[in-house]
Amino acid sequence: MRLTQVCKQHQKGKKPYNQNHSRNWEKMKFTPETYQIADERQKTFIDPKEIWDYLHAAKSSPERVRAIIRKSLDKNRLNLAEVAELANTKDPELIEEIKQGARLLKKKVYGNRIVLFAPLYVGNLCTNNCSYCGFRTSNKQAVRKTLDQQELIENVEALEENGQKRLILVYGEHPKYNADYIAETVRTVYQVKKGNGEIRRVNINAAPLNMEGFRKVAESGIGTYQIFQETYHPEAYAHYHQAGKKRDYDHRLVALDVAQEAGLDDVGIGALFGLYDWRFEVMALVRHTNHLEACYNVGPHTISFPRITDVDDFKVDPKYQVNDDDFTLLVAVLRLAVPYTGLILTAREPQAIRKEVLQFGCSQIDAGTKIELGAYAEDVVEKQNVNKEQFTINDERSLAEVIDELIDDEYLPSFCTACYRLGRTGEHFMEFSVPGFIKRYCTPNAILTLAEYIMDYASPEIAEKGWRVIDKNITQLNDEKQEENIRKRLDKIRAGERDLYY
């Protein structure tokens, strides 16, 4: 498959998304007449020499860095040369300016809301042997398990009883976890209702599918489909992936192109930091973003940047371990590089780092996370007495504890799912998010979902603080008509209505 004409114009990543550009679907179809083989296309997609040339050329002068920050604060996407300048910055004062720019940009685009979700591991069967993963086939100590339907329901009920509204279902790469199976588990999750609890959006982290498979999963009503490249450096990728379908670098890299062609236009990308040089991975994530924007007029809805913090437990090169200072910088650089994209910070990070990094532009975090299969329903774990972890969780606080800290730090906790349910995905989402208009919906919807949580799940102490933060955020809207509308909806929530959104 070769690049389409619009992709060729952007193939070196110098021209980011143009909101006035319309996708020509006839040119974009994956057909024998218009495409060559997939891996030929990828040769122009991730070019390690191109990325390293940018990094080696970057001088990161104060004047240049400050000009780049100003460009981003005007809500303009950065090109690869500019990202390289930020990633190469060594001066502590300039690094602090980069972080401050990320703080300001996040507030401009998203306000102070933080979206909350929980991961739910459905099964750890896997045919891959990735040296950094607890699910690897060579790990003979792993207890292999797939939740049956009743166990899945019990775990979803437990999550709902704590107030969760958004889940990401996680699967190993195994023939059992095909598109039909994934779609069925999604439908099961949506059907589970416990009191006022319900899961309103299910996202997916799973192996690449073919086009028909992506269509089936999309029809089940999912939100975002995540596929992480892990490391974008081809040689490093080959070193860490020794067996299984995942060892095919190009197949994984093109997977989200296939999803887009299948009509699944809400996708998430990510890299596992600690497998290769963090600056290269940041550049490659931006390069992947450029590619999706150029070919489909739709960038990733989310970017994830999990970090290997327990290097001794896995077969990885310790020289690529990302220290805390570099980790906080890379998050700030990603925020400035792609203003419209949600940045996901996971519970792999300890509480102190999460608290710090949230300042630099992260917009989504998991909370109350348990990654052992069946662990949300405690009786299931006690009954089977098994431990089936993929990696280590370093922030084990409950959802309530995380919400409590967020409110104390003047963030607005959110369980919003409105964009997915109103069709604000793909190009429609780009129309709102790229100019920074998405904040118009984020703050009101965060207020309404926090009010639901307060009414249904919060302790008296959290409720008192929560209503105060709601009042403060309503006042800060500086819009009397909108304030009146929100307060009317809050009265309806107090009276027992649920699931109100803009």
C-alpha cells in the first residue's frame, strides 16, 4: 500500500493537521488499484535517520525554545524540528518554561478537568514473547486466565459500585480474543447496571485486527481503540519482540490505518518508555500523529506514555530507563507538540509523580486500578487465590482517594462520555479540539458527572468539597446563560435524574 497524494505531501511530518482540509474518501480506500503492499508505505512513515537528524540538528537556544512555546500556546501543532528543540533542552530554567507553557496550554484547551477511568483486564492468554511483559509466553510462572461472563459481570458491578463510568478493556494477543469475542464482552459490559451505576463508555486495548474485525468491534459501541507500538525504533523493536504476531513491526504500525479505513475513527497511540531513547519515542509519537492527520484528517484521540519503573523485573536495557526529571519533561513536550490530544497518565507511576505530572497537561488518569484478573470483585480473587499481573502498579489508591486529592488540588474530576455518544469523534472531534473549543463541553460535562458521583458515591467530606469545586467552576465560566442552564441540570441530578450532558 502506498501513501495517498495527501500523505506524500506530509510524509516528512513538516505539515501538521489542516482543519480546512477535507478527506477524499475515494482516494483513501485500501484497494489493489491505488495501493501497493503495506510495508512499502511504512518506509516513509517512521524513518529512524530522519528522527535522529532532527534531534542532532536541534540546538535548543533560549530564543528558539521560547518561540516554539509561544507557537504552541496559540494552539498550533508543532513540527518535528520544533519538537526536537524542546526534547533536547538541557537548561533547567528553559525546562521550567516548557513545563509552564504546558500548564497554560492545558488550561486553555481543556480547563482544569481530569477525566477518570479504570482498566479491566479480561484475559492474559498471549502468543507473544515480549521481554518486558508479564504476559510473555516464556513466563512459566504466569497463571493464565480469561474471565468468564459471570466473572466479567461481577467485576463490572464492583467498578460501578465505586462510581466508575469509563472502562478500558485489556486483552492479551491470542486467537481466543478475536473481534467477535471482544465485541461480545463490550456488549456484556454495557448491559451491567448496579443501582445508579452503569458503564457509559468502553475503550479497548487489544491486538491489531483486520478491517472486518475493526468494523465488528466499532459496531459494539466502543470509544477509543488503543494500539501501542511500544518502541518505534525498528531494531529495538526486533530485540524486545522475539515471538508471536507482535514481532511484525510493520503490521503493528499500520494497524490504526486499517482501523481508520474500517470506519473506526477514534484511536489511541502510545509508547512504552524505557525500551529506547525517550527523545526518539516522543518524536516518533508526533510522527505517527502527523501520519494519521495527513492520511485521514484525524489525529489520535489519546497518546499514552507508560514508563517501565521496575526495570530489574524485565529483560530491558537499563541505559534507556527514564528518570523522573526526563519523564516530567517528555510529558510537557508532548502536551505542547499536540495541543488537542488527550494525554493519559497511568497508575504505573507513584502518587508523587502523578501529582507532579498532572500539572503539565495530562487530561486522563486511571484510578482505583487493579490489574490482577478478577481483582475488582474481591470474592473472585479469594476464591481462586491467583495472581495474574502484567506489570507493577505504583499508585494503588482507591477512586475516592484520587478524587479527594484532585479536588484538593483544584482539579475538576470528570467521568464525561458525551463526545463519544454525540458523535464528536474523528474529524468532528478535530473541528472542536484543534481550535481549542472542546473546553466549551468539557467543563460543563465534568461538573454534571462530578455531581452524579457526589450524589451516589461520595463520602460527606468529599461531597462538601465537591460541591464547592462545582460552584467555583460554574462561576469561572463567566457566562450567565450557561451558568443558569448548568444549575438547572444540577437540580435535576439532585432530584434523581442521571446522565445529563452537553
